[in-house]
Amino acid sequence: MTLDALVRQTPLWLDASGAYADVIVSSRVRLARNLRHIPFSSQNKTADEERVVDEVLSAAQHVRDLNQSTYFDMKQLEEHDRQLLVERHLISPALALRGGNGGVMVDQDERLSIMVNEEDHLRLQALTAGFEPQAAWQMLDKVDTELCGRLDIAYDADLGYLTACPTNVGTGLRASILIHLPGLVLVQTVDQVLNGIAQVGLTVRGFYGEGTEVVGSLFQISNQITLGKSEHEILETLERVVRQIIDFEYSARQTLLRDARAQIEDKIWRSWGILANARVLSGQEFMNLASAVRLGVSIGVLKDPSLVLLNELLVRVQPSHIQRMAGSRLDSDQRDQNRAEYVRERFASETASSRQTKG
């Protein structure tokens, strides 16, 4: 699979098919693993990194779920192409910046990926649509068992899996939920709701994970501790807390409809109008306007666009995707014009399709 083919397809984890799709965009589970006989990444030399790549790719050939996967070598990609993989949530910003002998293996539908030579030798990842962390874990656990069964993984009987960062020691598992909380943001209680989750070992991160900012009322809720907890305990805690946050969000939306319906509907329709008609659209503006439109679809104020299209646009309107679709280098003004045109066309197409269906 080429990068062009990747750009043309919509990842399965964006299809809005999972539970609570009106609030939860996706669920992700990630595992950190290292090879016992090779220094961890912070101490790696080029020859060590090449050995990691060779051993992982060799072992992956025997993993059924990775049979149709593609390996993207960071050394062979331009900066904007590495950023494209970040925008698709397939690699971390850190791996994109690092380059070198890093890379990522991606399966055909983008639900499974394996970063090689990031902070750890391997970062295995599974993504699912909606609130389905258990499904993501089951998918990843199978790959972990098959792949790491063919590798000499750094493991300690007392500590568990050994990792470059001490916070990942133990299970090496990070689970995260990408959640949309416009109701809590608008009633100004989001900080109050989210500040307490640190007490149960969870944390809040931005749209692209650790070290990135929150945009469009999209938050990532993930576990912070892996040592001393089993995979089941980590996932159970995350699910329990996220369900409480979902309830708070639904309550906030009802409050808005009860106490400020006209203002909320106005905000939603204005946002829809700008996205459907704008000639210049920055990425930040899109994310904020799309958040209001997503809220409108979720509470029944708008019948279209669909959540599937809104999910898809979260990826496709990002800078490197806009540039890749244009087939040439664009400055920021040109990207903003192309982004506006693309969003207009997608909104118009879906509206026309919806009318034909009704007709």
C-alpha cells in the first residue's frame, strides 16, 4: 500500500460504528515492548536500530493479521509525509521528528499498526471505532502473542515488561479514548469533571496524544500507570470512568437544550453555514466549527452531515492531507483555500445524497 492509497481510503476506526459514537470517536490500546539483547532506544546506535527493524519485520511475516501490512520507513519519507502518518494517528509526533531508522507497519484497514524504534523498540497499537476498548485489546493481544512469541522480549518476573520510560513498566499498556465533550465545555464544567480522574490513575491528553493540545472539544482519556496493575484492571478503570464522563456530557447537553436552546441551535446552524460555504478555512477554525456541527448531529438539530463524514474530515482536512491531495506544495493560504473547497464539496455531496434518498 502506498501513501496515496492510504490517503484515498477511510480508516475503519472512523466509521462511527462503535458504542456511544455520538460522544466517542475511537478507542485505542497500545503496548510497549523491547528486545532483551539490544539497548533500549535512548542508548541505541544505528546498527542496533537496524537490527531491531530486521528482527521485527522478520517475525511479523509469521503473524496472520499482519500478512497484508505495509512498512513505511521514516528515512524514505519527506517531513510532510511523516506528518501525514501522525494525522492518521498511525505514528507519534515524536517518531515523525526522530526519523532515522524508525518506521511503522500498518495493516490494510489501519486498525493495527506497529511503530519501530520510537521511544521503545516496538509500540503495537489497535484502533477501533466508538467505545470499544475491550475489542481493541483483544485484537492487539492476539498480535502481541504471535509477534512477541517469535522475539526475545525484555521481561522481568517481578516488574513485568521493561520499557524505556519507567511509567510504562509492567504491562506496557496504554489505553485511551478519544471523546467529544462540547456540552461540558459550553457549560464550563469540563475542568471540574476531568481534574478528578488523576486520582484513579488516568490522565487527559490532546488530539494526537501526549504533549499535544486539545482542539474541537476532543480529549484523549488514558491510563497513566501500568506497573502493579493487570491489563484487565487498567481497562476496567478506564471504562468505568469514561462511562461517568459520558453521563456528565449527556447531562450537559440536556441542560443546554433546556436553558439555552435558541443560542445553541444558532451556534450549530452558523457553524454548519460557514463550513458549507466558506472560501478560506484554517485547520483550527474547522475543528471548532466541526465540533458544533457534530454536537448538532448528535442532539438531532441537524440531520446531516453524518458522523462518518465528520470523523473522516478530522483526518482529511489536516495540513499534510490537504497538500497530498493537491499533489503539490502549498503555502498556508493555499491550504486554507483548498481545505474550504474540499469541505464545501463533501458537505454538498452528502446533502444531495440525503435529499435523493428521501426523494
